[in-house]
Amino acid sequence: MYQYDPSEGRLQTAFRLRHTVIPHTLGRIEFWLFFGLQVGLYLVYRVGILKHIPGFENTSRAQKLDWGEVKITCAFTVFFEVFYTNVCYHRYVDFYAKSRTLFLDLLLVVFDLRIHLKNSHPLHTRLAYRYFLCSLNMFWEQVNEMRQVESLKESNAHFKKMLMTEEEESFLERIHPEHRFMVVLHWSMDVFILAHGDAKLPANVGKMVLDKMQKGYYLMCGLLDELYFPIPFPYFHLLNLMVCVNLILLAICMGLAGSHLEVVVYFIADLIFLGMMELAAQLEDPFGEDEVDFPVAYWLRSFFQRAELILEYQYDHGSHTDQWKSMLQQHESPFLLNHELDAVQVEPTRWEWVQSFFGGGPQNESVDSSEAYTQMPLMASSTA
């Protein structure tokens, strides 16, 4: 995903080709077919070949299809195309929110495993943790099954080799691929319940951890359901038909207009109409290799690194063996931040602002800030 700078110049941003849909749009055959139709009609009209065709002897009859007759289809096409792009963008944002929430909730599960079970039941914790990571890896492997993103495919294969044993892989091969991550997640829950009972933890702790695991499963299923339910094809088909018909009518209208600028205008219109369709198609499924797609492979590696750090890092001062005793003794005295707060900045009144604008300035610049703070609210309220 390209991180752009909103403060860049408008011309520099507008005429950039990298990380945009313009190269994809220019690479489609239909773009050049529509543009070739317009240029062909323009050349036929300029050369005068239409005069030799029966029914087109009068030049005005060839220009009978004008903008007033095309603007109705153009208006409908613009409306439905903008609506479709807006729906795809909201779908894109929803995918991002669910994906990032999934990683965050599952990371909180690792926190809980470290806090409640790591010191008393390290073997159970590591086993539940391994199954937990394997379930997440299998989920993204299923998402990538139809897309075959190389970076994510390599990450899934690498982590699967580290997290699964041969016996576990042979057992999961008998299960449908869409259900494997669910089974492995159940293994993780089962191991956690066993450790929870042995450690005699409170019931609310077990409920809290299981709720987070179940929420992770809910988010996974929600992402899969949304991926398997794209924009209905009849709407998508009708929109493509409207775009094609509109571009054909624009090609006829602008090609028979006889103006040189109509070629440039049609090229831009063709690029915008087809470019918006290309952008909407990329936003609809953000788990591929397009410019707007999510860096899922990076997210997955980052999550595994953070999870491993949380579960396995060692800190001498803090553990369940010494209960932070050495650090607690250092905080017997009050913990004070010895620094002065900045003086409160009060906005000048309207009259003071006018005086400073015309060079008069305040009458007394050495007034104490505390004095100004007590006087300014009354002055501000009287001039509001």
C-alpha cells in the first residue's frame, strides 16, 4: 500500500502515473477501442467521406446527435458509477477495520495467556499459543487461496512449517480447507480450558479469554462471508453496459463535431470513466497485489513478532517470583515531576488585535501573565 504525502504539489500529484490506476486503464483493450472509434469518426468527418454516404449528404444531418441528446445517458452513467465506487470504498474501509481489529483482539489474547498462565503453566501456554497462531495463519492462507499473492503465500508456507507437526498436518488434510482454521482454533481453546482448570483461575478470566478467541473467529467468518458476497453481478453488468453505451455515444457525438479539441476531451473522458471502474474493482477486493491492497503478509509477520515478544520476553525486575519487589522499593517516596507548566496563552481581544494590526500594540507589554489571565475572560466576554 503506497503511503503518499498530502502536502505535495497538486500538479505533481495529478500527473503522477506510478501507484495509480492509469497504467491499468491504459493497458485495457476496451480503452483503445473506444478511443479508436472516436478518432476514426473524427477522421472520416474531417476528410469528408460521410458526404458520399446516402443520407449524409448534408453535413448538418451528420451532426444531428449533439450533446443535448447524450447528456441524459451521461448523467445516469456518472450517477451510478459514483454510487458504485462509493459502495466499494465503504466495503474497502470495512475490510480494513475488520482486519486490523482481528489482529488487535488476537494480540490481546496473547497478553492474557502471558499474564494468567505463562508462569504457572508454561507448557500449556505455549501449546495453546502455537495452535492460536496456526489458526490465524490458516485463515489468511484460505483468503489467499484464490489470489495467490506471492509474499503472503511464502509467509503462510514458512509459518505453517514452523507451527504444525506432520501428525497434525496429516489429520487436517482429511478436513475441508475452509474448516481447518476453525478446528485448530478449537484446539487452542481446549488447551486453554485445561490449563485454566489446573491453575484454578477465576471463572471470569476464562470467560474473558474465550470471548476474545470467539470474537476473533467471528471476525474471520465475517471477512470470509463478505469476500464471498461481492457486488451483485446484475448491477455490475448493467453498470458496465451503461459505461460502454455512454462512451460509444460520446465517441459519435465528439467524433462528428469536427473540433480538434474533441479528441483530447474524449481521451480524458474515456480515461475517467474506465479509470473509476478500475479503481472500484481494486477497492472491492483489497487482498490482492494492486496498489490499494492491504500488506497482509507484513501485518502477519508483524503480529507474529509482537506475539512472540509478549509471550517470551524476560525482564529481571518483573515476574511472579519476586512480584516486582525491587522496583516497588524504589517508589516508596512520592513520584513527582519537577517541571513548570507553561503560562496560559490567552487570545487577545478584538480591540487589542486591531491595535497590533495597525502597529499600535498593547499599552503595557510587561503585564504579568497571571494578571492577564484574570482580566482577559471579562474582556473577551464583553467583546464577543
